[in-house]
Amino acid sequence: MSLLNLEARTIWSAKHKQLTGIITKPEEHTNAAALFLKLHAYLYASDGTNQGQATYEDELLKDLREQTLRSYPVHTVNSNNSIAWHIWHSARIEDITMNILIAGGEQVLHSGHFADKLKTPFIHSGNGMSEEDIAEFSETVHIEALLAYRQAVAARTRSIIAALQPGQFRSKPSPAQISRISGEGAVKESEQWLIDYWGSKTIAGLVLMPATRHNFVHLNKAMRIKLKLQK
């Protein structure tokens, strides 16, 4: 299944809806975790788990020119941001929510030393950035490190979800976990609403949005940019 065409995206969304219906049921835990892993795998570049079928990120990166990836601003539906920003932002959100709020562990950004490898001073989620900051990020971010970061985040997420036990999808992040977000500079001070939003969610809610749907939405936006600039 490729996520390039409308039919395939519709199928992905239908399966995501199916996941929504079973994820909080302890008796469906095994099925929910397996379905999540399948949906999640299609949002990242192939790593040998998709039986040779192209993923959405595969399709996005195929023949993608660096100029297209870095181009900013790009005037498309609901976004002027660059492809580089979209794939970084979605990975940062996933890294923060999965590792701090679900696993209670270290962000991949830090454990993998990607804060240095990315060659950018920005370590937050990407929300609330000025036009000047987005332009700087888009121009200077190290592309190979960015793609490696996404892969590392994806791998960590899959290991976290695979290790959850029945009933854990219903639990919520602790106050200590939530406070870590600000303490680690993972979200800008001006974007407290985002921390409040995450803090109101169960693990299931975090899985259904940042780790899947949010990524899906931003890959769609990135694909529209590619199709516009590389007609």
C-alpha cells in the first residue's frame, strides 16, 4: 500500500478509525498495538518492515530536490512552511510525547545527540516559530541528520508501544512528566496551550494524534509542496 494516492490515504484513515475504536479496550490490546505498528510504519521511510511496499515518506523523498525540501515560504493549503520544517516538526512532536509523556525516558534528540547533528539551535517542537526562525531552520538544518533523526524517533516509538501492557493505553502522563516538557525547553514558553492539551490526553490519545494522525497530516502537507514545486 502506497500512501501517495487518495484511495490509499482513505484506507489508512479508515484503519486509523478502527484503531480509535479498539485502543482503550484491554481485551483488544494486542490487536491495537499491532494495528498501530502497521499504520506507523507507513509514515516513515522503509526499514525492511513493509515487505518491499513503498511508504508515504518513501514517496515524499523519491526524487525530492534539496531546493524543494528547503524552500520557504511555500504558499499551499493551510501552510507556508517548508518540507524540512514539516518533517522535523512532526518528528519533534512524536519524540517529545512518546518519550517524555509515555515512556518517561530521554528524548531521542538528546540520547542520539541529534541536537548537535541537526546543526540548528532549535530544540523545541516548532510551534510558535517566527518567519525568520523558520527561514533559518529551513536553510541550515542538516538534511541527512534530519532523516536519521526521524528514523530514530520512529524506532523508539515502536519499541515503546510494543512494550505497553493491557490497560496502559487508558493511563495519563504524570504531573512530573508534564513539567519535564517546559524544563527541557521542548515547547516554547508562548505555547503553553500545547502542554495543556497533551496533559489532558491519555496514552491512547497521544498515540492516536502525535504518533499517527499528526504525522500523517504533515506528510500530506509536505507532499502538496513537492507536487507544487516539482510539477
